[in-house]
Amino acid sequence: MDLSVLAHVDVILGFAILILTIFSKFEVPPVLGFLVTGVLIGPHGLGIMDSGQNMEINAELGVIFLLFTIGVDLSLKDLWNMKKAVLVGGALQILFTTGIVLAVCTNLGFSHSASLFTGLLISLSSTAIVLKVLQDRNEVYTPHGKTSLAILIFQDLAIVPLILITPILAGSSVSFEGSLPNIFFKGSLIILTFILSAKFVVPAIFYHVGKTGSKQLFFVSVVFICLSAAVFTYSIGLSLALGAFLAGIVISGSQYSQQAIGNIMPLKDMFMSFFFVSVGMLLDLHYLLDNLSVIILATVSLIIIKLIAGSLVTFLLGCPLRTTILTGLALSQVGEFSFVLSRLGLEYSLLAEETYQTFLAVSILTMGVTPFLINASYRPADFIVKKVSDTTHGMKLINGIYSEPLYNEEMTEPQIKDHLIIVGFGFSGKTISKAAKAAGIPYLIIEMNPEIVQHEKAKGEKIQYGDATFGAVLEHAGIKNARVLVTGIADSSSTGKIVEKAKELNPNICVIVKVHDLQEMKRLNSMGADEIIPEEYETSVEIFVRLLEKYLVPRENIEKMVNDLRANGYRRLRKLVVEPGIDSGFSIKDGLPGIDIQVLKVGEGSSFQEKTLSELDFRRRHGVTIISVRRGTDMFHTPAGDFLLHAKDACVLLGKTEDLYNVRKFFESVQ
């Protein structure tokens, strides 16, 4: 046995564990950890190992499984719902970034094909890093979070055609022998093969494999389908990655998609870690240090270019100025898929070795500064918005280029008093508006998405367009005459501004806000929020209630405990185990020792069929009590003695565990 392969894997994993552990302390994304691992152990670092054939195979498998998971996770329905932001925004972002980089590189003396390839390379952003930062800040569902996600989805999908056109940019023939009929034949063969696979082959394989109940066999089947599709497309002159992607799409439309992606994710994560390590091995530290000033300048220039392109696209989508700035900064790095593409560019001589080294260094630097850029972007964005608001056309820029007709409709303050103002028309906003409508409470909704405003206005909803962080928007909503303002948005920064502005315009208004976690409560309370509802808290209380119900704690005791928890705050809930001092008047252990509940069905021909409860005398003969009976869709609670049991009646019994076990045989069918 060749131990060198095992030793290499062991070295990679050992250094990766060390570096990722250190990086996690500073909340640095794992992708950077693997890149730095490669730099450290590679031929230009400590020289422990080089990027040999084994690393190339592992890296190739990483790309195959990555494209496969993208295909499996692709939901055409979700893409259609986000079609404008995904298709238009994503396409324009790649087009604008590529165009700017193409112009810059051409002026620097690069060939047209190399300049175009470099532009495509730089246009991609890091889904892994951006989503990680947004999730940590609980901002995935904010306007800038959703816009960033939509553009990133398009970029992830664009990697497939970009991989396919790379050989064409390099002037390669792509092994189709130049014959148009041959190209048509092979294209038709691919389409037919994958349609038949989606319709017959894959469902049949998974059906028969699923019948065995073997998780190992299902896992092997998923890997087999993925690799078979990759080998098939490669055999007719296309890339391995395309086959894996198409195999993923085939599985995505089946009922087995979630199980398939659950099986393949560990493999994808492992081999992609090898891929990023192999990329890091190619970075020459000596080149980085010798050209540090040039690389820093290139890094700053790239961030500015991507900021301009991303902001311009977001602005053209009609997003407000603040969303435009935050989205542009969030997408201002080079992405992990760019490394996949850059390896192809190096292979096809679209990138010179020196250019490749510069690209690697700049990419790693942009990815490294991304978390800090995103976290630091809010103050500059708010500062710019404040300055722009004082200009002549400021409000049009602040609210988005398509907002003027909507905004002008709302210039007259509504003639309502003592009403409720709802900020945001997501799930929370819709729920609150329905409750207000049912209770006859006058209300008005403020929403920043012009499409939602137009759609809801057409349905007769009381909604107006605007950013509630601005006093003018709140005044148009009648803030001075309103009784309550409720915010249901995910952006904690904007929530704080809304609270401050609302209290400034109407000190007597009651402001109720929703927050993600308890850490935000103190800040919002100091700003003047009257009621703060943390999602973590309410979720924990609801779980607590369901738990007590399962243990048959009386309802009045549950209500007393919940009221005590809400009165004393989340601290009491967290310390219930170590501070059992809540006076509930009920102890599960002492109150119902050994008691259980079971549901037993009256079988056909059982000794209980067609007999009344009085005749059966459950309590005396069997030591159990029937507390409810379900017959079809009807429920009979605390049935009387003359209640007649029929076959298939589901009886809810209360009693000791051993008594419940013993009575089961009397319910069973007599064959």
C-alpha cells in the first residue's frame, strides 16, 4: 500500500483543523481557512507537500459534487418567484462587472479573450461568505439580504455556462469536430438521455433502492448517478461538471431530492475542502510579498469596481439607496466559484502564471476583508442617505427610481386617527393586518417593496410606499394621530431608527417591535420601544408550554408559570432547572407518578366491540379510564356509561403504564 496518499490527506486534515479552529475564534469563513492551509503546507510555504495528481483528482471530485448539489438544490418555482432580481439583477451584475474589467484589462495590454475571461472571473462573488455574514447578523430576509441572495443564486448557476465557454474563449474546438449536424445530434442525445433518466431511470433506481431500507445503498446510488452523468457528458466532449449539474437537476424534480442532497453534502464538503487547499498551494508567497503594493492597489480597485457594478444593478432594480449601497458592498469580493474557473483559465492559457498569482492573492484578500466590510457598511450607508435626503431629488434616490409614482400618491397625510401603523408587509405584517381587520382596528401599512405595494393596492389593501426610517414617511402615515406602531422587519438597524423617529414625532405612541434575539432588547428599550417581542423568547415559551401539556400539567398551572416567566423575563426560563422556585402548585414527579396516556383502537371482533362503557367497567376491571373516543372525524370527550364502542373507535386511555399494556390485548382484532 502506498502510504504517501494517506500521509498527504492526514497532513491536510491536521493543518486544516488547526487553522480553522483559530479562524473560527475570529469568525473568519472556513473557505479562507482551507486556502490558508494550502498556502502554508504548499510548495511556496513550508514545502510539506505539493499539488500532485492525487490532489488534482480530489479537487476535480469537489467541483463535480459541488455542481451536483447546485442542481439538486435548484428550485425552478423559487427562481420564478424571484425572477426579476435573479435573472435581471444577476445577469446585469455579471455584464456590468465584466464590461468594466474588460475595458481596464484591454487598456493594460491584455488580449481581448484574456480580458473578457478575467472580467467573467471577477464578476462572481462569494455565496458562502456573504450568506454566513448575513445569517450571523440575521439579515438574510432584509431588502439588501434578499437582493444579494438573488444575485448570488444567478452567479452560482452561471458557473455552468462559464465553464462551457472557457475552452471557446481559448480558441479550442470543444471536441465536437466542427460539424453542425454532429453538434445537433450530440445535443439532442444529451437532452433525450436526461429526460428519459428523469422520467424512468432515476425514479426506478431510487424506488427499488428505497424498498430495501438501506441508507448505505441509497448513498451509493446517489454517488453512482452523479458520477455516471459526469462521465457521460465528458465522453462526448463536454465537461464533467455539466453532467453532474444535469444529474442534480434530474433528481431535484423527484421526491428523493432532499434525501439525495443530505447524502452527498458530506462528500461535497470534504472534496471541496481539498479543492480550496489545492488552490492555496498554488499561491506563491514570495510573489505576494515582492508585489505587495501592487496587489493591495489591485484589491482596492477590484472592490471599488464590484461596488460600483453591484450598486448600479441594485439601483436599476428599483431598490432604495440604502439597500443599493449595502448590496454593492456585500458583493464586492471574488467568489469561491472563481477559483474553479481560474483553474480552467490557467489550463487553457487564458491566464498567465503571473496574472494567476495576482488573481489568487487579490481574491484571498477580498474574501478576507468581506466580513469587516459588511459589518462596517451600515454607518457609511446611513450617512450617505442622510446627505442625499437634503438634495433636490434626494427622496427619489432614497426610495428607488421606480418609487416616484407610488410616493407621490401618498403625499397627502391620511385622514385617520387613533390607528395602527404596520411597518413591513412580510409574514408578521400580514398576520397583524389580518388581526387588525378582524378586530375592526383602523390600520395603515408602510412597505419598501414597490411590487408588493402595487400588488396589495390592487387588492384594496391599506398600504403605502416608503422607508419608515424617514420622518416624512411616518408623517404621511399619520404618525402624530396614531395610537400604535408595530415593526415586523428583520433589519435591526432600521428597526432602531424607526423607533427613535416614531417617538420623536409622537412621544405618546406605543411602539411594539419584533427582534431576533435578546441581545437587541436593551438597545431598543433605551431608544423608546414600549413592547419588545424577541423571537427566541416566544419560541422557548411555546416549546415550554407544549412540553408541560405532554406531561399533563393542568392548564391553569401552565398559564400561571407562563405568566411568571413573561413577568420575570427570559432569565427565569433559562434558570428553571437550577432555580425550581416558581410556585406553580404542581409537580410532575409528585403529581402523576407512573401515569401515561395511550390511544388504542377497537379491533374487528374484539371483546370490547358493540359494548357500552358501563358493561366493560374499565376502571374496576382494568385499572384504566377512557377520557375520549375518536370515531372517524368526530371526538367524544368524557363519554358517559351508555356510550357504545364500535369497531375502529380510537380510545384515549389514562392509567398506569403496566395497566395500559395489559389492556391492549382486549382491543385487538380476533382473526
